[in-house]
Amino acid sequence: MANDLPLRPPPPLLDDACALFLDVDGTLVGFAEHPSAVALAPDVRAAIARLSDRLDGALALVSGRPLGQLDALFSPLRLPAAGLHGHQLRHADGRSHDAHGDQANADWLRAVREQAERFASSHPGILIEDKGASLALHWRTAPDAAAEVRAFAERHVRGNSGYRLQPGDHVIEFVPIGSDKGRALRMMMQQAPFRGRLPVFIGDDLTDEYGFEAANAQHGWSVLVGERESSAAVFQLPDVDAVHGWLLENAWSSAANPTSTSTSTKKEMHAP
């Protein structure tokens, strides 16, 4: 459900009783022409590691990227993570869960990829990203092709009961039905060290709305990065740099714990 109230900045200090869920692209790193071109700032990586320790490991990445890409981007950290919009899950104890699809859907997606590659060959600037269980069509360097890319995707997903379309920032993706960031958050919240904590979800894109709604439903809070006309988020940070600043402030503040958080801030952190 969209939040009709004006969004405000999140509380400056994160309560140690929270669990932190972080989107990656558009939240921790800016967008690039190719997904492989991004890099995580070392001080942000260090802040995430420190926050993970402070939260007893209750910090997870929730991304449309596959787990292998997340591990490469955040190396040497190996965090609990949801990849491919929750199709892949890795829990804090290292156990991984990959929701395997059936062969018919795998064959169908392979055929769509082949057609998408032919489509891209006649539309310079369109990037086809094969993620294995999902397929993304990017048009960041070909903004005039947006309508054609969407039409291609809508035409090819029609009639398939195993996949849905997930729009994003200059991208549309074929995603397995049942996989979304909200489901990933709910599954992680059932496991230690997340269980019993208040979820905090930070993200920027339409894909993150599922996470916002799931966090709100568990009496946690949600933070939109950037602007959107309608969002389920309760709080807002203006851009990636602001996310970095918030993380760094929390990582190095000695006051960020339940006993030192003011009563007014606690009420704000528990806002629906």
C-alpha cells in the first residue's frame, strides 16, 4: 500500500535490535552502462562489515543480481543475501537455497533469450543480461527504445505461467513467479540472527516496493532512496551518497544501541 504522507529522513541512529536489509544497485552503488562496471567504495564496505558485526550478523543484501556477482562486488565480505529478487537465498549460517524451476520454463527462457539477442542486435544500446534463472533487458544507453523493449517483453511473457515481468530503472526483467524481495525478507526473518528483530529495508527501485511492504507489515521501517510519486516507504534518503553517509554515521557511532536511543527516536523507528 502506498504511503500518502510526506516522506522524512530515517532516524539518524539504527537500533541494535533491528535487522538491516540493503538493496545494492541504486542504493549502495550508482548505476552504470553495464552492471559489471560498478564498484563499492572501500569505506562503505568497511561500514557494512562493522554494522554486520554490531547487529550480530543480521544484515543482508537483497538484490536482483545473482549471489556470485554480489560476492565479487562485496569481497572479501560474504553476507547473508537474496539474489535474483529472492530466487536465490543464502542464510547467515551459509546455507543456500535456490528455487529450481522446471525444464519447460528453462527451455522457454532460453528461447526468449535467443530472441532478445536478435532484437538487441537491431537496436544498438540495448543490453541483454542473462542471469540464469532470470533475464534482464536494459536500455540505459538507448532511452528512446524504452517502449519497444517493454512491448517485446510483454509480448514474450504472455501465456507463460512461470514468469512475470519486473520493471526497474531503465530495465525490465523476466523473473520467476513467486520470487520477490518481500518474500526474501520474510524468509530471512524466520531464521537466526534476523528472527525477533525489527526489519529495516533500504532500496530505490520498483523491485524494492515488495521489501518495503514486507518490512512495514512486520512493524519495521522502510527507506526509499531517491524520489517516486507513489511508494510504500515511510522514510527517504535523497541519493546513494546520502545512504553512504547514513551507513558511515551508524557504523562509527558509539551511541547507536537500544539503551541510548531516545524515546522519540524509538517511536519514529517503530512507525508503521
